[in-house]
Amino acid sequence: MRLFIAICLSEEMKDALRRVQRQMESQRVTGNFTSAENLHLTLAFIGEYPDPDAVDLPPVEPFTLALDGFGSFGDLWWAGLAPCPALNRCVAALRRGLADSGIPFDRKRFSPHITLLRRGIGRPAVQVPPAGMTVDHISLMRSDRGKRGMVYTELRRSEPWSSPRKQDGV
Ligand code: 2AM
């Protein structure tokens, strides 16, 4: 089973990202655009792993994410996020938990991005509309190759956050 951990995006965020994709299309940029249902923010990529139940998803103290910026890694084009220390803390806690439980994951430095286009041809110049969302959980996702591209399925969510005293079992 191919697994990763992600933040699933709100409809408002997806609408804003679809608008960015439409700007790219109107500039005759081509490639594999991520479908609206597949837009997500990856926090940790596990890859092939047989036991999804072993993956611990730490509760997330709610925080706000906001779209900010646009760029590319080679021919992969992405929308970025405003700097967010709470997001970085969430990813650090998640990755620490994975490491402690011996679950392998891609240890490349976290570089928050939402992939909009893969194998892009052209040089888009776009405006990313303002959009934001509150994040109160993270999701364990399964990735399968479907007939029309990748299919991402949410397997499980982190438990809701409760106050630190409760988290410590006090
Ligand atoms: P990407 O958007 O930059 O391609 C499912 O494959 C998700 O995991 C994608 O969002 C992908 O990121 C991300 N991912 C991170 N590391 C990966 C890796 N080594 N191989 C495949 N996908 C990876």
C-alpha cells in the first residue's frame, strides 16, 4: 500500500487553486493538471508500507493556512503557503512520531507546496487569489494508480485536539 500523510484542503482553497490552474490553461500551459479532488498538502511521504494501522497521527492544535506564492521544481508547478510556524511544528511532531515507531518516510526537508501541474510545458505567470482555511486534523492517505491517473483515498484522520492538560492525561 502506498501511503502518505496530508492536509486535505477546504473547498475555498480548492476553488482558489482551480482559478490558478485556469489562468495557466489560458496561457496555453499544458501538462498533467492535478484534479480538484486530488489537491492536497503532503506532510510526510511514507511510500509502500503494509500496515496503515501502525501509523500514528498526532492530534493537531488548530491553526490557519493561507495560500501565498507560486513556483516550480523543474516542470512541477505549485502554489505555496504563507510561513506558518504551527504547520512546521505539526510536521515536526508527525515526523518524530513516525521515526519513533520505525515507520520509514521520505526525510527530505519539508517544503510546503500544493502541486498544481506535473510535466508542465510553458512558463505560467499567475496571480494566486487570497484563500485560507483552518486546519484541525491531518489525514493518512492511500495512493493508487487508477485508469485516469492517481486516486487518493483518506484512510484515517487524527483525533481532535484537546487541551494540553487532557493530552497529557491529567
Ligand atoms: P508532489 O506533490 O511534490 O509530487 C502523493 O504521491 C504525494 O506525496 C504527492 O503530493 C507527492 O508530492 C508526495 N511525495 C513526497 N515525496 C514523494 C516521493 N518521494 N515520491 C512520491 N511522492 C512523494
